[in-house]
Amino acid sequence: MDLNSVLSKLETNNEEEIKRLLHQYNVERLCQGLLTVLGRQVGSCCQSTCLETLRILSRDKRVLGPVGTREGMLVLAGLARLQAGEEGGDSLQEDAQTEEEERVVVEALKCLCNVVFNSVAAQQVGADVQLARGLCARLHAARAGCHEVGLFSLRLLFLLSALRPDVRGGLQRELHAVGLLTEVLERTLDLRWVGPYEVAHPGLQALPIPAEDNERAMEALKALFNLTLSDTSDEGGDHQLRLVTAIMRHLLMLKTQTEDKTEEAHSHAINLLSNLPVSCLDVLIDLPVQGGQEEYSGKNMDAVQVLLDFMEKRIDKGANYKEGLTPVLSLLTEGSRYHREIRRYIKTQVLPPLKEVKVRPEIGSTVRNKLVRLMTHVDMGVKQSAAEFLFVLCKESVDHLLKYTGYGNAAGLLVARGLLAGGRGETLYSDDEDSDTEEYKSAKPFINPITGHVEEPMPNPIEDMTEEQKEYEAQKLVNMFDKLSRQQLIRPMGVRRDGTLAPLEEALRQPTADSSDSD
């Protein structure tokens, strides 16, 4: 904002506008003055103080004009000791030596994070001067540096990869950042490999992840999530992604300093696993050194159980299902769809052989009850995720799904999949079947297919009516439906032969399979 522009606008009579303009001009001038000081050769103490002030100002999107320029960004990049410029560069400027110099680097990185987050112009400049290249060089060289330098370098890399698709593509293809961030996680979590894709078990007496290490690991996971949103085949193919899967499995088995931080770490791991090809998920259960359970072909289900516990905990929270629950439901669904042992184990935990048939499927405190309740949730995404998960556990068999949920709860999924007339989904599953319990077999003829449970006999409301009264009530009901239909408050629907819904008149006109043999 130049002075002439401000002076011309001061001629208006709007006091609030004048106040706002002067405030913005003052702050922008302060930002410009701070950048001027930072561009000169001044002491580290003065630099860190100026950067602290600039960091506070950089939270305001309205005053970032002077900072979001090429000159402003290069000043901050230089103070952060990142090699930047049009030609980029793979080397860092000389590492900070004193504590005060490290403070300058940290404050400069914090300013860059704020400016990149709040300014589109700064994001463009950051891409032009190849900040990401300098950040990758730092992360590659930083074996045991200052915690905050590593933390905010990772955070800035996360922001650039989230806000600039072109930067994200360069990180994947040219800078091989997936492999680099994998190495960062290996160092941060102090991993010890005992097999091609197997990390040594942390043990029951393992100490929680130190708070600082956990912070850096979370930033690395967030950046990895961005980089795996699209195809990563150029990044090292299946091998690299299997290494990531193995590290995520190890992370799921670890604890942090607090329960909330542990849940946050597991959430980031689940989000990242959801991005990876489903073929990599066998790494979660295939642990030759640690061994597994005989009934699941020797596969280790510890990580799958952690995922199930995480899912149930998120259901019990009762809020933020869209972001907190659907990723783990999606991960468990795809894992169950394509990995037989995972599906078999999850089904024993979620849909054990049915014994209780006198209570509606959505009533109770079991995992099945909780998931069935979600099948009628108001959020369409949550409802579909829960229904799809149970459907896959039932090997996409409509009959098996109705057995555990009832027709009323499953109707939404069946309509969406065109399976109202019954049948199966498109995925092929193995032939193993679970046997029904004696309790279910004896009660099956009396189960209401709509509600999914045995109901107490209800009195017949028309038992004492005469034929004339029955005919009157029937005609009354027909007239009510006709009125609602003509007013377009309801639309009578029917089921086509292919299991999809259609207007009733259209469904009735469609000939049945044996129409040639009927009267």
C-alpha cells in the first residue's frame, strides 16, 4: 500500500475506513522496516527480536504485502539458512553454531510458515525460489540438529506440499521426498529392522515416544500424507510404500507421553495408510520374525486390533465422525475386501456368530450395535462408510447383511448398490462360511426381516372388524396415499427386476421373468 493511495482515500468521510487504512499502512510500514533491518548485517540478538515481531505481524493476512515478495522471502530464507534462488541448490548455508544463531534460524522458519500459510503470493514465490529443495537438503543432512529447526523445516515442507500441487509433484519426482521422509521417521523413531518389511517389536516395557520426537514424527507424517495423495510409482515403487506401511504398523504399536497424543499419532498413521495401495496392507499382518496366530494362517493381527480399538473409541466419542471415523472405517473396509485373513479376524470381533435375536440390532453396546446405529446416521458419508464396512465383512452378501442388521437399517446401502432384490456385490470372496448358532437357527423363522429381531406378538387390529369395516379402512388408506401422491409429498416406488428402485407404475409395467407362463 503506497502513501499516495492512502492519502487519496483519507478524503472520504468514513471514519472506520480511515482508521482501518491507517492501521494497515502503519503495520505494513513496520513490516517493511523490519525487513530492511533484517537485510542488513546486524547482530543475532537484533535479528531474532525483529523476527519475533515479524512473526506476530505475519498472522494478519492484510499486512503481508512487503513480506510475500521475492525480496522479502529471500531475506527470510537466508536467515533460515536455506539455499534458495531460481537455480535452487542442494547445499545449505553454513549451519548455525551458537544458541542465538539457532534462535534466528528457528524464528525465520516460523515466519516463513506463517507467511506461506497466509499469503498466496508468498506460496508462489516459495515455489519460484525452490524453498522445498533447500528444506530437503536440510532434512537429508540433519542427523542430530536442533529440535525446533527440524520441526519447523518439516512444517514448512508440509505447508508447501499442501498448498502447491506443483511443489508436491517436484517433491515426489525430482527430490524423492517420500524416501527422504521415510528416513526422517526411521531416525526419529529409532527403528531397528529385523526383516525386509519388519521393525523390531517395541516390547511391553518400551518407553513412550519422547515428546519432541513425537512432534517431528507427526509433521513428517502430515507431509507424507500430502505426497502420497497421488501416484507415487516414480518414487521407488512398491518397495518404498511397503517400507512406509511397516513404519506405520510400528507406530500403531507405540505409545506417547499422553493418551491424546497417542490417539493423534495413530490418527495420522491411519490417514497415511489410507493413501497407500491396498496391496501393501499385507505388511500389517505378515511378520515372519514375530510370528502370528495359527487360525489366521500364521498372520499377526496385533495392528488390526489396534485399528479396531481406535475405530470403537472414535465411535464412542460421538462427534466429528466425518474426519475422525471415516478414514479408519475406509481402511478397515479395503483391508477386509482384499485380504482374507484381515476380513476373517475382523468379522470374529465385529460380527461373531449371532446368538441374541430378541433385541433390535441397533440396540446395545457391542461393536455391531454401534456400527448398525451408524447405518442410519444423518451424515451420508458416515452412513455409507459404516454400511459398506459391514457389507464387506458379510462378503457382500445381502442375505448375510440382513441377518446382522435388519432390512430397515440396510435399505440405504441396498438402494445405492441396486440390491433391493437381493444378491451379492461384485467382489469375489473365498468360500469359507461361518455356521449359524443353535439360538439363531431356532429363532430364524420368527425374526422380523425389517427390524432384524424376534418381536413379541402384537394384537391384530382388524381381528374384530366386519368385512365392511375392513373394506372401508382399506379404501380410506388408498385415498390418503393417492392424495399425498397427487400433492407430490410422496412418490410410490417399486423394485425393478435388477434390484433398483423405479416409480411404481414403471416397476409394475416391467414384465417378470416368468410372465409368459402366468395368467
